[in-house]
Amino acid sequence: MKRPPFEVADIIRRSGRRFVDRYRDSLTWPQVKVLKAIERCRTAALGGHRDQCDRCGHQTTFFNSCRNRHCPKCQTNARNRWLAARQRELLPAGYYHLVFSVPHALVPLMWQNKRVLFQLLFEASAATLLEVAADPKHLGAEIGFLSVLHTWGQTLQPHPHVHCVVPGGGLSPDHRRWIRSRNHFFLPVKVLSKVFRGKFVAGLRRAFRRNKLHFFGACRPLAQQKAFSAFLRTLFRDDWVVYAKKPFGGPEHVLHYLARYTHRVAISNHRLVEVTDTHVAFRWKDYAHHSKRRTMTLSHEEFLRRFLQHVLPRGFPRIRYFGWLAHRRRGALLPLCRTLLAVEPLPVPATPAATPILWLCPCCQGPMRVIERLTAQQLREEVQHLDSS
């Protein structure tokens, strides 16, 4: 892919320190850490490595990545490693993509209680899928799936939702056979919507009763029990959005599709179209008008404010597994699923090389390997030597 002309790092280098100085009291340490990481990513400040081609001996030097999960430049390698592991878990079944969203009225409260309510979003959506799928009126099977949390919309405004990717079928209650879903249909979205709403609101009620929620600003009146109960009743006035996309063409399409969702950050560098000393312009899709492509221009300050809203709490996983794909059950039940579907056993993975191949040589397409690790000081001295010569 062609290198983008502008990067989020450019905005941070121009206005990041001024932004932190101005809003220091309201920024969390993880948010400040993200700014610092992106600013230094793939610069001499993080050190680097010298690579050499096994075939022709060509050498080149690279700066290290920050590896922060919110950095637009650091997701490709992590995504590729993750997808390679998932490839071994694919089953010969149709796969479905479902999206669970919460009403806009809940967003302010969720942003004041990210860890608790993002966790509830995962739990309520997963419990909904497991319960409805297990019902004999629908599928009558135990399913396994993965969920990915996204917290943003196209304009970087808060829009918390969970993407779930599910094989079209599951294990029978006695684990003796595989039950396939109907063609081009997995589970009824209206039923999923009602069950999801009930489970999420029940979770909100439990969190309030256990004093796990915090209320600030416009949400402060909800700290009173009567006001909170009245607020919960309003959440039943409208249907909650559960969206089921068209099924994949087959398991061979799943990995390509997953790559678009699993390691995405709030905005990619490729969406930036202009960065000036004061403003940034980026592309976005207007889904309310048939996905029409539009351009939005924001000040650096507003762009960074919106971007940092989507920094997850420290240690909070945004990809999770449920049902027979859950970590504690996958080892026993995934091979069972493969057996019932008459799939060949997974081959034993080859032992990785001591020095991994990072990329291919631009001169002869031979394998490039790391031959030397370089500190930040060594890189600065190297750059100074090149400049003087």
C-alpha cells in the first residue's frame, strides 16, 4: 500500500505538547502515553535495527515501532500475526457478522465508566448470542465466536459497538453432532435486539446497586436512585440496533474480512487528506446518505480531543472469545468441532527460525533478517555522520 502523505503523528508533533499543557488536568496517563508513543513511533528516539538480505547482502536500517495498540502505524504486524493464528481455527461453515450497538442516550454515561460499561457491552452481547442460539426454537446449539470492540464513528465521535463473527452453526447440547444454521440466516435480529436490551439494562441496574458507576457533569443527577430508574425506563422506548450483515462467501473470505475490523484504530493515516499548521482534513463515509464520501475539517485541538476519546482503559482487551472459542474451552471443543465436520486435523506448526524473516529485499526479493540492534544514541550518531559526509 502506498505510504500516506500525512500521519496522525504529524498533528501530534505540531500541536501535541500544546494540547497536553492546556488539558493536562483532564487527560489520563494512558492518553498522554498514546500521544508520546505515536509522536516517537519509527523515529530514532526508539532505536532501530539493521537488516541484511540473505541472498545479495543488501543492508538497510529501520527505526523501531512504538507498538502501541492505538497507533495507526503499528497495527499491520500485530494484525498479521493474529490472523495467522486465527487461520488455524477456521471451520468449513458459513460465517456471519453481527453488530451490537447501544442507544446514543447511553454514550455520556459509558464514557464516564468506560471499563465497567465496555465490559458490560461485551458480556451482554455475548450472553445474548449464546442464549438465543441455544434456544431450540432458533438454532438449539452451543456456538463459539469472537467479538471486537469499536468505540468510534466515522467522524471520531463516540459510537460504542461490538462486532461479532460467528460460524453458522454449533455443537448439539450433548456434543455429539454439529448443527448447521439455515442457509443465509443465522438468528432473528429482532429477538437478539430485545434480549440484548434486557441484559444490558439489567447489568446497568446491578452496577448502580453495587456502586460501580460514577456520575459527572450532565450525568450527575442520575446518581439519585429515582432518577436512574426513570432513565433506565426510557431505554425501553425504542428498539436497540442489532445488525446482521450478509453471510460470508465461505471461510476463505473470513480472514480478509476480519482484517478490516480486528486491529483498526479510530482513524487510519490513509484517511487524512490535509494537515496544516492549524487544521486537519480527513475523509469519512456518511452512512446516513448511502455511504457518500465526505471531507471533514477540524482544528488540531478538536481532532486530538476526538482521537483521544477512544483510548481504552489500561489492560482492557478489545478482542474477546466466547462459547467454545473461549480460551479455557477452545483446546477441547475446537478439535471436536473439526471432527464432527470431518475436517483434517491441524498440522503441527513448524518451529520458527531463531532470527525471523521480517520482509523481502527490494533488490532481489531475498529474505531480510535483523543482523544488529541499534540504540537511539547509535542512530543519532549515524545520522550525524551521514549529514557531515
